[in-house]
Amino acid sequence: MRRPIVMPDVGAPATAAAGQTHDASAIDAGLTGAMLHLWFVEPGEPVYAGDRLIEVLLEGATVDISSPATGRLAEKAARAGERVVTGQVLGYVEEEGE
């Protein structure tokens, strides 16, 4: 089964220092756009649920997007340098055994 990697609803934390890295799940809602900075894996490479897949830049902070499942990165739907918005599908993970 293909699981989408979706840009979460994130906002810059009030207490974050510039350039500090944060897990997206720990950041409050409020951001409508950001820039996809870096993919850490290529299509076909194995990934595990919770692995860091993508680095997104926003308002002086760095947000990591994690894998939603264990399997292989099937597709990149957004490229590095591209503006991304909340809810946008960034890529897909093909789950193990599929």
C-alpha cells in the first residue's frame, strides 16, 4: 500500500532559536507554506516508520518530516527548492510486503 507523505500544519515555535531543528509533530499549527530544502533518501531506498525523510525551512527554523510507514520511498512529489503548503503530498512510501 502506498502511504502519502503529507506536509503537516506547522508554525514557527515562539521559543525556537534561528536554525534550530524541530520535529514537525512538536510545532504548533499556523503555517501555510514553507520551502522543501532537502530529501534525505532517494526513490527505491528503504525507510522505516519515523525516519527523517525531508527537511523543510520556515521562518528561521528547520522542520523534519518523518516517514509514515516502513517500506521504500516510492516517489518524490515535490522537489528541493519548491514551496510547499499544509496538506500537500510531498511523496509516497510503498509499505513493506506490497
